[in-house]
Amino acid sequence: MARLKPERRRTIFDWTIRIGFAIVLLVAWELSTRAQSRALAAPPSEILRAFWELTFVEGVIFSETLVTARAFFMGYGAAIAIGLGVGMLMGRSRLAEYVLEPYVTLMYALPSIALIPVLVIWFGINDRIRVVLVILASVFPIIYNTATGVKNVDEELVEVGRSFCATRRKIATSIVLPAALPLIFAGLRIGLSHALVGVIGAEIIVVITGLGGLVIRYADNFQMANMFVPIIFIATLAVLITAGMNRFQTVFRRWEVQDE
Amino acid sequence: MTTLSAEYALLGRIPPRVVRIASVVLVLVTWEVAGRAAPRWASYPWEIGAAFVDNADRIAEAFVETFKAVGVGYALSVVGGVLIGFGMARIRVVKVALDPYVAVLYSTPRITLIPLAILLIGIGFNLRVLMSVLASIFPMIINTYAAVDSVSGELEETARSFTASRWSITRTVLIPGAIPGIFVGMRVGIIRALVGVIVAEMTAGAAGVGALLLVFGRFFQSEKLFGPVLLLGLVSILLTRGLSYLERKLAPWQD
Amino acid sequence: MLRVASVDKRFSAEGPLVLDDLDLSVGQGEFVSLLGPSGCGKTTLLKIVAGLLPPTAGKVFLEGKESSEPSRDKAMVFQHFNLLPWRTTINNVAYGLEVQGVAKAERLEKAAQFLQLLDLEGYENHYPSQISGGMKQRVGLARALATEPRLMLMDEPFGALDALTREYLQDELAKIAASQNLTVLFVTHSIDEAIYLSDRIVVMGNNPGRILLEYPVPFERPRTTTVVRADPRFAELRNQVWLLLEEEKAGR
């Protein structure tokens, strides 16, 4: 122990605390729920058993994960395409900015969950609602941040391009876009978390499908232990997608790591 | 910079406000004309306005109900989030023990937890408060933490070099240093607190704006539906703007 | 006045030696510069003297008494100014006095006095984000001076400023140091700056950080950068220090 490097000793300390605290939580949870009815509470041991069953024996979880993931990626992908396009247009054209700004501001501030009843009128209670809600939830932060980023690109950087006689297109792709990336990524990250709320929200509130629908179905049948399994999958999916986004961002913004 | 020159010449003479108003008027007129042709889909502004006035009492009641829960939940989030954020920034054990949960819960849509929340505390007022706390406390924690952490290095050392005590460092460096982060958290958090309450009202509540929207939606009463939806958007804008104004008043040093 | 006695510093028990058996003394009213390449531990030494870092071995004495904590008789000026962004200029200058428990009226009066000394009148109610880098560092200087320390510790205070502002502030500091009879320990990696300002230059080398040589600076006070630069002894001293640093670099 005495020979260990201090950083290493610190890591060991951190993990001791982390694991210790997790064990305390799990034990407290187990003890407080064990005596209760299985229809009202699920001890971790039961959840573990349900996890095994649903994942490796029945396998329903995977098909539902695909259902959720598909709607998420379709909606979020469309939101990125639309958001970047409209955002750049607003960042580069004042007319577009003035014309569209009131709606972007309104829709960005509006909790998109509140649009569910409107979507039900338009589409019926239908799988497509999820994709549309994901788009509506995530496109506005992407538009807003892209527009702000493109609009606020340092004029001097653009002059560098001009001084080398770069074409408009070349300036847009080689200067404006990279310079706006920090804000664009901020928009993508906010959009991502809104998109996740959108897809799971739609599944829980109206459509009852995918992982969100599974949570509701188990809850309605008082299968408490089972209910935790899709929750765990949703959390994992969310964490993985967020981590993937962060990873993507560091690849795209390598040069910023050198700050300080 | 990249503005087209013809467009620039045109806009040079027209104030932005006029363009914005013209755009809104144009959309409203188009909506009115199209809506009258097919009123089932999106109604039309005139009818929406009339329905809004007719239902003003119900709508007002629902908003009061919703914002009571938002107020309580948001207040709890702000206080709790600031305390936890401070704790995580200053006490290593707290940070290490909590950061996995904060990270996972922050990226997971908290709406997932609603069946569990119903199970734990039922479907009354408390559920709406709990959902709004769950929705809004994590941005409070994370932004407070980041702000306190950012003044914990050099500025804290500066204060120490002038013989500042622990308490005086807290009072003169950590607390003012946390304010910008707290405001970022509050601005993000207010909308999330509202989302949390509406989610609870849509899944389990018999009251509030979420429940009202479901009722209007269920019978395809699109003319009744759009009024409160738009009002919700406007209130959200006002709340965010209000917080920005408050921030400029209370933290005027930021450029 | 200040004595550093056999100070060693390691940042961790098995870490490399950052400062090796370092001895240094500064007399009353003396201006001493610590000069060396980056990574030679000059800032670390300054922070140990300030009481912000504990030495691994050895001691720091101020006027014969051991001084291991920050105290009222020392004040520090930082490379990145480290002004509190939420305080106006005058409240930043009053900050040191405030944490030292000076009553409000008195500390504001004193702050105003030092604002005047540093030509900052009219900027009392500006926030740091509203003034230039050079002005920020004047506020940093005024903040330290206002506590009327017996020893000023300055960590590359002009390192983050442009060349003109830097020279202007060097002259100003030289003037103030002379008029207030300051005792200063000054960290820099600019040979010219060390010569303009100091009575004595202590040259440090790295791996581990240690003192290589000391040079007395021959110019009489008051002096200005222009006058010093025109003197043939300036070029000679500059060259000597330069060669020493080059030799040290080649030696590894």
C-alpha cells in the first residue's frame, strides 16, 4: 500500500467509497422491501431474478429496446438534419432569422409533452407519434444553438478565408461550420436529452409500446420486479447514447482539448 | 457577414420588429383560412380565441393548480440542488458517493420513474411535486457544482493569501462564485419542473394543465386545445426571461 | 528580513524533488527577482513563502519568526490577476483589508487612496470584466498594497500583459517600490524585467529546482526601463544571465 502512487491510492479510495455507498443503498432497499407484498415493492434480489428472466430467458426486452431505439434514432436523426439546415439558414440570413425567430423561441420554451394531445388529434394513437414528438422535442434547441453559433462566428476568422480568396461555400464549410461547432454540439446535447424524454414520454403517456410501454404494462399488472428491468434498460440506453455523443464531440473538437 | 447583399439592402430599411410582426400576422392569416377549410385538424385562430375566452375559468384554474405544484417542487429543487451541488464541490466523499447517481439520473428521462413514484406516494399533489423535483434538481446540482468547483482553485487560493478564514472564503468566494451556475440551473430547471408536473398530470392526475389538455384532446376539441398549449409556451418564455432579468439584477458583473 | 532555510518540496511522498535544499534571504527594502525557466519551481517557492503550500522540509522565517501560513505581513500579486469578478474595482482593492477585519469606512478610504496611487480613479465602480488587462493588474497591485504588507510576493504579475502595458507597469512598480520602500520577492522568466526591477537576481535551474547563481543589479534608483536599457552594463548583465541559462539547458 505504501508503495502505491498517490493518484492510484486516490482511485482506490474513490471506488471504496462508491462501492461501499452502493452496497449500503442496496442493503437498505432489500431490507425495507423484503417483508412487503411483491405487488407493491421489489427488493433488489427479485429485480436481479426478473432481469435474468426477461433478458436471457424470455428476451422480450431486446425486441422492445429495438422498438424504442428505432423511433428515437429516426426522430433524432431527422431533428439533426432539419435543425442544422434551418439553424444555418437562420444564422446566415437575417430575413430567415427575423421571420422564424418567434416560432423557434415559442416552441423551444414550450414543454413538448404538452403537444401530445395535439399529435393524437393529427395522427391518432399511433406509433408515428413517437417519432414526431422526438422531432418536435429536439429540433428547436438544435436550430437555436446552430443559428446562434453560425451568427456569432468571429468576423476575423471569416476575413482569413476572404484574404485567401476562398469561395462562399469554402468559407461556410471550412470556417463558419467548425467555428460554430461548440454551440452546435451544445444544441445537439440538449436536443438529445429532450429527444429521450420525447420518445419515452410518448410511450408511457399514449402509445404504450417499446421500453416505456413495458414499464407501464408491468406497473399496471403489479409486477414490480419486472417493471425495473425496462427502467434499467432505458437508463443504460440513455447513458450509452449520451456517452456516445460526448465521444463524438471530443473527436470533432480535438483542437479544444489543448485549452489551458 | 454572409448575408446576401440584396436582402441586406431590403432589411436595412425595415426594422426587425416589423419583419417579425409581419411573419406572425402572415402565419395567423394562413392558419385562419386553411383552418376554416378543415377545422377538425387545427381549428383556426378566431375559434381558438373564442374557445379560450369561453373556457377561461377552467384554464385559469388548471394553470393555478399546475403552478402550485411547480412552485413547491421548483423551490425544493433549487434549495436541495444548491446544497447538494455545494457538498459535491467541496467534500470529496460526497462527490464520489453521489456522482454515479447524478450522472445516470441526469441522462435518463425521469418520466420513466413515474410508475415507481405513483407506487411510493400515490397520485395526489405530492406526486406532481416529486416529479417536478426529479425533473429539475439535476441541472441545479450539476451547474452549482461546476460553478463552485471553478472558483475553488485560484480564487480560493487568492483569498487564502489574504488570510481569509474558511467562513470568509465561503462568504466572499464560493457563494458569489456559485451564483452564475445557480442561475443557469434555475433557467434550465424551471421548464423541466413544469414538464415534470405536466407529465404527472397526464399520466395520473385529475387536475392541472396536463389533465385539461388530455380532456380537450380526447374529444378532438382542437379549438379548445390550442389556447392553453400556446399559453403554456408564453408562460414558459416569461419565466425564462424573468429569470434572466433577475440574473442581470443580482449578478451584474457578468458581461 | 525574509529567510528561506533548506527548503525541499515534493508534491507527493514518492514524487520527484521540485525544490532541493533551497536557501534564500531578502533584506528589508530589497527587491529580489527569482528568474528561471518554466518548471524550475520558482512559483512553488513563492507559494511556500506565501504560506499557500507547505514545504516538505525546511522553514521560512519572516523577521526571525517562523512563517508557515498566510499572514497580514505578506501579500501576493498573481499572474492571472485573480480579481473577484463579482466585485467592483474598489471592492476588489478593499478585499484584503475586508478579510483582515478592517472596518468598512476605513477600508474603503484606504482602497480609494491606493486606487489613486495606481491611477485608477474613475473606475471605482467598474467590474473586472469591464476593464483592460493592464488595469486589472493595477487593481491586483492596489489590492496587495492596500494591506500594507512588509513583504510583497509577485508571481509573474506582468506575464499575461502585452509588451507596452508591461513596460509601463514595470516603471510604475519601480516607482512605487522606491517610494513605499517595499520589500519584494518577484518571480519572472524575463531577464529584462528582472534587471529593470531588482536589486538582486536569483537565477534558478530545474530538475530539481535549485539556485544556480545570484547577480547584484548595479543600477541606482530611481530608474526607468528606458534609462536602464541604454546603459552598456545592461547588455552585459543580460548576456551573462542568458549564457548561464543556456549552459544550464545544454547541461541536461
